[in-house]
Amino acid sequence: ATVLHLGQSFKLAGLGDVITKREFRHNGYGGIIVEEATAHIKFDREADAAVLLTEPNLEGFYRRRGWGYVPGLRVVTSEYGERNTERTIPMMMFLSEKAHAAREIFSQETLLLPGDEW
């Protein structure tokens, strides 16, 4: 989705709700899914960045797959008013030079994601 944030337009991708049934955890399945989804996002040459919200204890899991914690980032979806809380942390991948250059502005104001696809 294309998102307007502090006067700049960014094409953002999202990753969410990677869940493995309890009996299949710790076998690498979740990592494979996240690695493939991350590769798919990186393949989109028009994407500027990608966003996910996760539990703090999973930060290392996502960091090892190319995602980075963005302190101060607040995320809200327009459809349901969902937002990250103290139980979730925002992580992003900065893909384009434009997004890398604007990295700091994502912590300056709430990032409003359109629709319910997030």
C-alpha cells in the first residue's frame, strides 16, 4: 500500500501473524515462512519499506531475518484503530534509498496504515 507519512509517500509492505501450531514449534517452520515472505517483499523493486508488529521476545527472531526494531514508532490501522501496545514492538525493513534517508521520521509521528489489510 502507498502511505503518506509526514508529507512523503512510501510504498509499504507488511508481515503479520506468523503462527506455528505448538506441536510444530522449534522445528524451523516459522523461520522458513518469515525468510520466504521477507524475500518476497525484498523482490518488489518498488517497495520502500516493510512493517511488522511483534512481541518483544521475538525481536531477535525477526532481526536475524533482516528486520530492525524502530524505537518510538507508533502504528495505527485506519480500519480498526489497532495500534502497537506495550506488548508489541514495531519492526521495519528499509529497502529503498528514500526510506533509508527518511528512517528517523518514522519515529516522529504515528504511522497510519490504510484499510484492514495490515
